Amino acid sequence: MSTIMSFPPQFLDELRTRLPVSEVVGRRVTLQRRGREFLGLCPFHSDSKPSMNVVDDKNFYHCFACGAHGDIIKFVMETEGLAFPEAVEKLADMAGLEVPKETPQDRERSKRRETLHDVLEHACVWFEQKLAGPGGAEALDYLRGRGLTKDTIARFRLGWAPDGRTALAQSMKAEGVKEALLLEAGLLRKPEDGGAAYDYFRGRIIFPITDRRGRVIAFGGRILGDGQPKYLNSPDTPVFHKGRVLYGLAQAREAARKADEIVVAEGYMDVIALSQGGFPQAVAPLGTALTEDQIAELWKLASEPVVCFDGDSAGMRAAGRAADRVLPMLKPGHSLRFVTLPQGEDPDDVIKHHGAKAMRELLDGAIPLSEFIWRQELAAQPVTTPERIADFQRRMRARVREIAERTVQESYSDHVENRIREMRRAGRENSGGRGARRGGYAEAYAGAQISQGHRANVPSVMARRQQQIVLAALLNHPALIDELGEAIGVLAFDDPFLDKLRQQIIEIALADPGLDSEGLIAHLTRLGLSDACNGLLSGETLSHAAFARREALLSKARAGLTELLARIGKPQLEAQLADAERAVAEEFSEASWNRLASLRSALASLNSSAALEETDLGRS
């Protein structure tokens, strides 16, 4: 038996995980950081220029001059002249690990794990063949209907488990694989009543789950049709523990390292859609909230992974659990960021309907953990009284105390206390004047958060940017309010602040017809909204909306605004109109009829403006 096998493989993996290569090499070589890598003079040959490259997330060093290459164990062996066991013991002492003594039982378990890997790989190939065969036609049609290409299906090694009770078992047994091994690998299940074992996956699309090296260790299965459970994962086995594995990690590692970004999505199809859409640095937990082990794995690839879950209640709860889990783990430079997708959309929807650029904007707009937990506590209970505001502050301080690392906890405490002081300052400034009439301290508090750009329940980056552009176009071209006012008047923006500003702009225009841009902005400034106007008219808002700028021709502004309203407002108006028609049919009243007439008029004004623009464009 080789010397290397005298230590359990799990122990050697733990040793390599505990000790970054840069830490070990850095004890003998002066290293300079270059992005996510390090560069230094190679100790294995005479070197006047740095040629040794150290890559922590891949656990190796490499010299481009002499070709020296290896991990921390090989580095210690070759620089200190130690045998393998001696190098391992030295590194274990550095890492604070006790060196285990491998027993014959340990060696047997290691051999069995290798056998399980072989069995799972064999099953993976079988599932792939079934997808490509006649029996997999329905599953293949489903995947193609979801927009997956042949290359994507091959890259993620998707397969099909036939509906037969023992199809896989019979095939594997014909190849000489024992039933006991299939049970241990999680491929078969034994009934509690002692009946014959049957295939664990049946009538399901198969998603192979691999370790970070790309070895198949388990499977996930999605049922076709309406059966339950919709998704099914392999049970835990000697090579698979659900809470330690991230789906897609092997495919994402290289892209994540290059981009210095890792995106955490909700499920298999989200990862695959992101990868095919130009974001191969995506992974997912296996149907559960992120665990400590998974967060530690993510931090090996990026210091601030982006959690990108659906905007529904389930997605928000999962994101909240991730925030709860990571707080005690925080360390300097390492955290999570969060992005919420539009309601009812997953990454595939965003990319298909809005394009990869929109997905990129969402990821770039991810909020830090500190902001996420602030909003989380803010949404837990309305801050409408001094008592509730005090309770909110108490909860925020309690969250900060969950952080174990002292310097990070101090930084969070400073950040939270600064925001609380700003809240109090805003409350004092507004408590006796207009602010008090609008809701007093709590209203002033909400306004303070808006002025800082911190909002509870903020919609997606895309939707909010579109709403900002609508308002910017109205500020720069108030004449359009008269033309499109009905449509804009019945819309509802998701962002409460922007929706209130929309209403104020329309009210001002109705009260003072004929206002130019300067006059409209002056009215808003007198209401204390100068910062809001400046934000709407900033280069950031208008960088991709030339039609909304002050210098744009009115015809161009009308065309651009009409197109934008048709995109974001027409579906909303049509849905409201359908509701209004049902209400009139169920119970006719003056109020329901007036609402129906108003919505019809608003939709007609939007359609007529669009038709007018098409005519004008035809003449130009």
C-alpha cells in the first residue's frame, strides 16, 4: 500500500481546506497579491523575477519558469525534505488538527467509497442514454421546451429515469453490480415491509449531483406532470451529504474564479438557465436553506456570494434563513449579498423576457447583508408608533449581537447606530411641522430611509429603474402629462415612494396646467423633494433612456415614454380592466361603472398615443 493511503482521504481534504496554499507557501516565500492569486519568487530554482503562481481556491502552486507544481503537502515535502507522513504531521500541527490513525476498517471504507463513485457514474451514463433513447422523448421535449440546448443538456449530463419499477436495478445487476451496493448508493429503496427493492428514481428527469471535482455523488429527479414530490434528491450516503453540497459547483468553479463572483439560485433549473444565459458562475443548495458548510464552500470562490432567489414568499423566506445562518459566521471581508427577482419570475424568465443585460443589472444591484436584515426587521412589523420604532431598534441591535467575530460586530454596530441616529434626527426635524401632519415620527423615519436610498420592500432593480425613467420623462417633458395622464394616473408603482411621487406630479399638473419643467420641479422642491428630483434626473437614471432627457425632442420623448408605458403599464391596465368588468357584471353600481370607464379611457389614451407615434414615424 502506498504511503499516501496511510491517512484517511477526508482528513487530507480537511487539511487542505484548513490551510490555504498562500499561508503555507508564504512562510518561505514573499508573496504579492494579484487579484485572487499570489505571485512570488520560486524556491525551486534560481529566480530573479517572480514566477511562482499561488491559487488558493484551486489548492495549488505553479511555477511558470521551472514547472514546479503541487499542493501544500508537496510544497512542505520538497522545501523541507520531509517524507509524506512527516509533512502531513507538520501541517496538521499548523492547522490544529489531530492526526488520525487509519485502521483496516478506514481503508475498507475508503475502498468502498471509490466503488460507490464507480456505481454512481455507471448509473449516470445509463440515465443519459435513456434520455437520448425513444423512451426519453417526452422528457427531452420538456427540456427543449424550457429552452435548453443540446450542449447544455450534455454539460449538465441530464438524464431520464424510466417509469418502470426496477429498470435501473435490472440493468445494473446485469452488469454485475450487487443489490447491496445499489442500496448503499441511494439508487434503490427497500420497503419497510421487507418486500423487493425498487428504483429510487422513476418517471423523472435526472440531474446528476457532483462533488467539486466533478465526480457523481448523487442525483436529483424532477417528475413530469403533477405528481408529488415535484423534486426528489438522493438520500444521504457515504459519499453524499445534502447539507454539504452545492448543485453545479463543478461547472461553476472556473467561471466563479475568473469573475470573482458566485451566484446562489434556488434550484437545478435556475442554475442551468443562468449558465446557458451567460452566467456559468451559478450554484444552488439542494432544496434546503443554505447551511454553514455550503456558505464556507461559497467563500472559497468569492468573498460576497450573491443570493438570488425568487421574489415570492417562499424565496424571501429562504433568503431570510440564509441571512440568519450567515450572521454568526461573518468574518472580515466575507459576507453575502442579496437580490430579489421580480414577483413571479425566476432567472430563466428574466433572461428570456428581459435579456442577459437585465440579469446583470439585477446582480450588480444586489444589496449587502446589512441592508437585507434592516429591511427584514422593518418588514416584520409596521413602524407606525414610537413604541414599534423602539422595538425595531431593539431587534436590530439583537441581530448585531449574533455576529461572533468581534471586529465585524463592532462595524455592524457602528453602522446600525448611525442609521438609528439619522432616524432620530429626521424625526426631530419633522415632528412639529408638515411631517407631523403626515404621520409624525414614523413617517419622518420612513422618509429618512428613502433619502438615504434604503427602502423596505423595494421591487426589482429593473422595475424600479423603469419607474424612475417614467417619472424623469414627466419631469423633463410635463406636456406629456396631459396626453398620458389618464394611463399614468391609474398605474401603481411597486416602490411606495416612487408611487407617491407619481401621484404628486399628476396633482401638481392638474392644479397648474401649462407648467414647464422648471416650474414642476420648483413645486416639488417646495414640498421638500429636491433630492428626489435630482436623483431622477441623474446620469445614472438616464444613461440608457435618452428619450427622457431634457434635450430630447418632444416627439422622441412621447415615443419612448409610450413604449415604456406599454411595456410596464399596459398589462397592469388590462388586468385592472378585466377585474373591473367582472365587478360590474357581478354587482352594478355607480362606483364600479366609473372605475370601468376610467380604466377604459386610460387604456384608450395609451393605445391612441402609440398609434399616433406609429403614424408620426411613418411620416418621418
